[in-house]
Amino acid sequence: MDVRAQISMVFHLDKCIGCHTCSIACKNIWTDRKGAEYQWWNNVETKPGTGYPTKWEDQDIYKGGWEKKNGSIDLKGAGKKKGLLNIFHNPNLPVIDDYYEPFTYKYLDLIESPAMDDQPTARPVSLITGKPIDIKMGPNWDDDLSGTPDYARKDPNLHDLSPAEQEAMFQLERMAFFYLPRICNHCLNPACVASCPSGAIYKRGEDGIVLINQKVCRAWRMCVTACPYKKSYYNWHTGKSEKCILCYPRLEAGYAPACMHSCVGRIRYLGVILYDAGQIENAASDETESLVDRQLNMLLDPFDPGVIEAAKENGVADSTIKAAQDSPTYRFVKEWGMALPLHAEFRTLPMLFYVPPLLPVMASLSKQDTSQGEKMDPIAKFWNDTWLYDTSTEDLWGTIDQARFPLKYMANLFAAGDEEKVKLVLKKLMAVRIHRRGITVGDIAPEKVETALREAGMDAETADAIYKLTSLAKFDDRFVIPPAHREQAIEMLEFTGDTKGSIGFGFKENAERGL
Amino acid sequence: MQNFFNALNNFLLIALPYMALLVFVVGSIWRYTSTKFKFSSLSSQFLEGSQLFWGSVPFHIGILFLFFGHLTAFLIPRGVLAWNSHPARLIVLEVTAFIFAIAVLIGLVNLVYRRLTHPRISVVTSKMDYAILLLLLLQVVSGLWVAYNFRWGSSWFSSVLTPYLWSIYALQPDVSAVSALPWIVKFHIVGAYLTVLLIPFSRLVHFLVVPLDYLWRPYQQVVWYWDRKKLRKSWTPWSLQRPRNN
Ligand code: SF4
Ligand code: SF4
């Protein structure tokens, strides 16, 4: 057992309100620079939708991630052979138009325009060429299902849904969507690291953060192709690739990453998970159906004396083991089995897990009842009808089974296509609701609550714990950051109070484009 | 007049190569050690991907062949002469080299055209990029000219230029044979020195860091900031390795 520590994340999608505060927090700190304007290390997508860059999930186009080849795995669009052969021109590299051409407006024209008959306008100009452009796209162009025919209907995850199922999703009365915030997953089997010919990308042993050494990157740009999540970006100005750094300077100082700290919906959790690094290769090479299970099996119980001993033997700090025991992500992912990795089939073993959303699934299918006005239940204060979110408890899992959002779609996102896995998580989410409603509203018979909990495989105590961590968790419960022990590592002692606009820490030279 | 040409010959064929080499070595080391952030191939494929293919690929493949061709003639002139002793083989070699040079020319023209016409690419083009493109263009045109007009280059390179280059290398420069060559050949030689001279100051540095070690490196890389295992051994003297965590 080769025990290592990984800072992992859980995003609870039921809570995301799609406000993009996280994206802005990140942009303000890290990517508000020339060449990085188009980079959104944190972005929030509407699902169904094509996302950013457009259709990033379709690896027939982008050739990202790993693919299985005679028993083992290799990079799909990069790697030793393909990477070096395509070094002069990488056929699998997205270009900036796949993301969007960054732009600003000529605001000064509003002020400096002389008196005229017409109102002055602020024309959009490209941030690359400085010339006026027609804006064609932005990083969240399809927000809230806008432009559905062009975007939502082309979502790559719809590929194995029948035309009828797809049609049903887009009927006006039944349309539903949810938000999918994404950052780099700081994978256990990162494709970006494997694809870098210069060896500029590495995973930090102590906390598993994946970083690009800006001094070693030579713009061979293979990581952009290789990362199936398209979370490694090429800075066209400096000629270096950049990616989410999980705000490591903040983490080392004990602060939560900016996106997590600022998250309005408080959907984000961060904590240490111990895992067995010896299993990485086998887990990543297994059959697609077993990928999720294999990955979850790698995550170790931080209370198990055997694990603790092996961790210590491996040099994991006691403070990190303690953080792993208090980790909110370990509880969500492993203890409660409620969070799943995004697109496990890319085989990078992502360490950002998602609690799939229940709300877009739960909405009744029966006909609309127009006379609901009089039906407000005086105690429960809910509409006693069948067209709002169906919180009725007549038939325990009815709504899940006939979800208006096909489970297959969710399964394609979060469970490598396995509907049962998503269903189980949704049942758990539902069971917690039923349990809490039994307590707070009191209109559900205790036997019914018990049945729900039993079928979801949990007890009342667990349900309460889930409820607490989901709804009431304070800052320190959501972010359990292990001390970085900066005092012990010379490299970590570099000055981090850097100024906005610079590229990294500990640089003696200015971060300017090469000659 | 004669004196002037002698001096010019001496400068271009003796002083310049030493200067170029010195600047190249010192400059590259300086560039690599102190301005690592600027050490990049500065790829512009991200801004424009399709035109680049017709420039970059023929250029690189052609230039690699020509580079190793010149290198072979420099390192094993006898081998080249032996190969050329048979006329058919000589023709094959010359024609192949010519084709690769044409590929370089096509590539360069496409690259220059792309830099000049594509607004996004102009933004990421420096003066040095134009200087290098122009220099390389002159090199390949003069090279093609020489190859076509003064046959057979691969043979007389090995017998005339190789001794000259070795004399430079041996610090006993001997330009008697070279000075008698046509001016266009000397132009090509001088162009080569200038290119070497400019390497550290341009994006050409990227060829110094061709990532061949990728071939034998393991795919995944994990970097540890310190070796905690060592710290934990009770027999490690505290004065040397103090167990500093917890
Ligand atoms: S998400 Fe992409 S960039 Fe991040 S570690 Fe995984 S492969 Fe690398
Ligand atoms: S800040 Fe939080 S709630 Fe808002 S979009 Fe980002 S993840 Fe969602």
C-alpha cells in the first residue's frame, strides 16, 4: 500500500445557483492578464449544453484523455509517439475560436465622443488584435439554456439517448437544467502530466495539486490536447500553458481557494483524502463499467490503523492524517457514497467529485393542474398539486424512476453510463429529504421514513449528518485544509505576496513574452 | 581593392564564425539559465491552426533533413564522397536534398505569408521573427541557387568546405580554398554564421531543448518538496535531519 494524500473537492450541484461568482473570483486573481483573458480556470456550464470550449466532452473531436489499448492505456491524442510526431503541428489542438475570442468594449468612446445627433456606442473590440469584432461567443454563451437548438441539443452526453427521450427533454413545459461548475480535477492519473514532452507538468506529492512549471514549459502544447476536461490552457501571449493551481498559495497559507471561498451557494467542499497510489495504473486501465468503483476503492479509510501506519511510513504528516479524518469530501465520497467523479471514462481518475442534482430530476410528470391556487397546505406551505417539484411521498421513488431528466443523461456525466449508480445517489438525497421532512413538517409517517432510509442504505443519524453538512455547514466544516508546513520546504518559502498581473511566485525575471 | 577583399574575407570567414560560436554558446547558456520564462517555441497554432500546417510541417521536415545532411558532410566527408563515387547514388542524394530544400522554401513562404496576412498572427510576431524568417529565406534560396548552378555540392562541400570548417574548429583557420569560391557560396556561409549568432536571441532556442528525453521518462511525474520518510527514521541524527513536522 503506497499511501498518499490528495486534496480533493466535492461540488454539491443541488446548491449551485449558477451565479458565476466563483469564475469571477478566479479570473480576478489569476487570469486577468494578456493572453489569459479567454482562460476560465473555473467555469460554470449549463447542462444540457455544449460547455466551454464548445463540446469539450466529445473526445472524437478533441482526442483528450486516455483510451484502452490491448489491456493497458495510452493517451488518445498525445503521448510519446503521437506527441513527438505531431510536434510541428498538433492536429488535435483546439484553437481559440473553440473557446471564444476575448473582447472588451471601447468604453472611452462613450465619454470622448463629440456632440452628435446619435448616442455614441461602445463597440466591442477583440482583446487579441484590438480591432472591432462581432462577438460570436463567450464562455457561457448557452447560460440557462439560451440558444437551445444550437447548444443544449448538441450536448455530447445525449449521444445514447433515444430521439424520443431527447425530444421529451426539450419540451417547453418539461425543460430542466442544472449548473455544472468545473475546475481542474487534479487527477490521480493526469493526462496533462503524461502528455508534456518537456516534463513541465507535475503533481505535488504532499497534496496532489497538479502544476505547470512556467520555466520549463516550451509551448509544445500537448497538455491542451491531452486534458479531457480542457482545463489546461495555452497562453497565446507568453507562449506557456497555464492551468488551475487550486490556489496553492492560499492553501499553503490555510485559506480556501478563491472560487470555493466566494461560492455563494456554498456548494463546495475541500478536504484531504488518503489513497493507495499503487493502484492507480490498474484502476485507470479497468473496464469502463468498473472505473468508478475502482477509483472509489483506491480511497482509504483514514481511521483504519493499518492505513494510518502505512501513511506514516510513507511520510504523510500527522497533521495531514488528522485533516483526512475530518475531511468533508471523504464523508461525501466514501462514507456516504453520494459524490461521483465527472466522466470517469476519460480514465484520468479525477479528484473533484459531484453530488448529482436531484431537483431537475424530481418534477412531476402528471398533467398541469390550474386550480392550485386554493390548495396551499396550511401547515406544510406547499402546493398540494402535481406540477411543482414533486415532494409528495406517496410513492417513494416514483419521481426518480420516471424522472423528467433522463437518468441516462446523468449517468453519462457522473457514472460512466451506469444509471444504477446515479439512481442510488438520488435515492439517498431523497431519503435525507424525506427524513428531514418527517421531522420538520411531520406529515410523513415514521414507518415510511424508515423504509426510505433503509432502502437508501442509511440510518437516521447518517441522514442527519448529511443534512448538516449539506445545509448548515460552516466555513471550517466545508474546508478542512491540512497545514502545508511551509516552514519545512524551501521551495514553499518563496514570497507569495505577489502582485496582480505577474505570472508566478518566486520569479526573478519579469514574466514577458520571449524574443 | 585586393586588400579590402582580403580583409573582408578574413572577417567574414574567420572572425565571424568565432564570434558567432562564442555568442551562440555564451548567449544560449545565459538565456537558458537566467531567462527561462522566455525560453519557448512560442507556438502560434492556438491562434491559427490550418495555415500553419502547410508552413510548419514542410519547413521543419525539410530543415531537419538539410541540417543533418550538412552535419554528415562535416563529420564524415569521406563517407559522403564514397557514396557519391557512383553517379546514380550522387544523383539520388542531390535530388533528395533539393526536394527537401524546396519543402523548406514552400514552408517558409507559407509561414511568412501567414505572419503577414493573418491579423491575429501579426500580433504575436516580433521584429526578430521577421529577421529570422528573412534570413532563413535567403539561406534556402541561396542554397538552392548554389545546388543548381555549382554541381555537385555534396561532393565539393565534403572536399572544400569540410576542411575549412575543421580548420576553424582546430583554431587554425585556413581560408585559401574557400576564398576562391563564388560569392554566392560565401553568402550562404555567412548567412549560416548569422543564423547561429542569432539563435540565443530568437525563438530558435527551442531547437536546443528538443524534448527527446520524453521518450524514456515515465508518464507520470510526482514532485516532493521534502523527504519525510528520511525525517522519520529514529536513527537519523537530529542535528542533520530534524523531524520537523508534527
Ligand atoms: S483535469 Fe486536466 S489539467 Fe487537471 S489534472 Fe486532470 S488532466 Fe490535468
Ligand atoms: S459561486 Fe458557487 S453557486 Fe455560484 S456559480 Fe459558482 S459554484 Fe455555483
